[in-house]
Amino acid sequence: MTYRLDPDRPLVDEFRRVALACLDDAIDRLQVGAHADLEDDVHEARKRGKEVRGLIRLVRPALGDAYAAINAEVRDGARELSSLRDAHALVDTVEDLISALDGNGTDDLERLADHLRAGASVATGGVDSDDPRIAVARSRMETARAMIATWRAAIDVESVAGGVAKSATRGRKAWKASRKDAGDEQVHEWRKRVKYLWYQARLLEAADPDGIGPLVEQLDELSDLLGDEHDLTVLVEHVERGAGTDEMVDVDAARIVELARARQATLRTAALQLGEEVFGDGVDALVARLVDPWSTPAARARRRGPEARG
């Protein structure tokens, strides 16, 4: 499945095609008996949901009332899967932190990782395709798919430009706020805005791979930095909540928090520097870079078909 719009086809057809492909993949992964790797299927199904939400956000005004309904189905469907993924995500976070520290002074982290692996195994070990969380998630994705298959949105370059401008404005505002106060909540808000802009840049890349491609790579890297940073916030919260439990009985919680916060500081510094490259030239520059290749007369003629080119 390719998360790209074809610049030679009508935009409404392309938005529908990509959205349906994402949902079809998610639904297939959530089918009864489909799980060769349950953790991977759940993870990928959630990713497809996020991609759909990024896509419909790009053309939200054109969708009208359909936007809220589709967004709610996909969002709530993905939430059903969160508890099946979160325990494993914590393990990944601790292992990534151990790797970043090259194993130096990580005894407490390694003991915590052992506890978390056991908990993750319990969390998903007895889950099968009939689990109600999977069934509800699949049903919601199917409902969203039916809505998208029949939408009658009037999607054009102007509506796309408006969506990009909104995402870019929110992303730049969150970046500037994070420069002033790089707290957990503020940086998490910035992460969400970067993620949506990354999805949208990926969708639009095919119209100008040389011009848009480097921005997609920057947004991808920035999203990864902010994602890793947020994972450490979740780890800190988990460790602080777990003080005094069996999971933490042989673990120095304060030491883990110290290591996680130090790593966060490094990631935030790198993210803010990269944010300057992405957002420093302003919203208009981002909109022009992403949308102009779609708005030339030749591009519009290609999407209308041979008869429009004479």
C-alpha cells in the first residue's frame, strides 16, 4: 500500500482510494484468524488509522459533517487497541534507552525491562481474534470505510491548500511554544502537529519528489525524535506510578527517571534544532512548497483528463 496521491488523477478519487486502502489493510489485520503476529497487526492497524485521520484532516472543510463522523470511528477504533499495544511499547522504550546509553549504568533499566516483558506477555498472551477489543476496532474501521466509499466531497487544490495551511500554522505555533517551554504536555502537542503535517506531506510528495521529498524526510526524522521523547514521558509516568509495587521492588525508580529525563533533554534539543529547519521560514513557505506543484495549469489539466488538454 502506497500512502501517496497520484497527481495525474482527480483529487477526490485519489483521496478516496488512499483512505480505502488504509482502512482495508487495517480491517484485514483485525480479521478473525488473521494474526500471525498479533502485536505487529495491532501496531500496523493503529498506524493505518492515524494515516486516515491525517488524510481527512487535510481536506476537513470539504468533507463537512462527514469529517467528524469518520474521524470518531477511526479514532475510537484505534483506542480499543491501545491496551494491546501499550505494554509492548513500554518494553521498546526501555530497550531503546538502554541502547542509547550503550549499556552504561543501565542495570536498573535492564531489571525493569525484564519485569515489563513479563507483563507484556501476560497482556497479550491470552488474546485471540475473538477479543472484544479487536472486534470493536474492526467494526468501527468498517463503518468508517462505508462512509468514505460513498462520500461526495468536492475536493480541489484550494481545499488542500487550506488544510496544509492549518496544519503548518498549528505546527509552527507549537514549535515556537516548545522553544519557550519544552514541558511534557507542550512537546507532546507539538509532536501531534508534526505527525499530521508529515502525513500530509507524504500524500502530496508525488507531484514534486525532488522538492517535497526532503521535507518529508525532515518531518519523518522530527516525528521520530518527538515520538521517542514522548515515549520517555510515558516511561517516567509509569515508573512514578509503580513506586512500591512488585515491578519496582528491585529497581531504583529515581535512577530510571534521571536517565529518562537526561535522554529527553537530548532529544528535545535535537528536535528544536530540526524544527528551525522545517518551520523557520514560515507557514507560507511550507504551503507553497507542498501545494504549488499541484496547482499549475498543466497539473490541473492532467487531473481533468485528455479532453482538457485539447
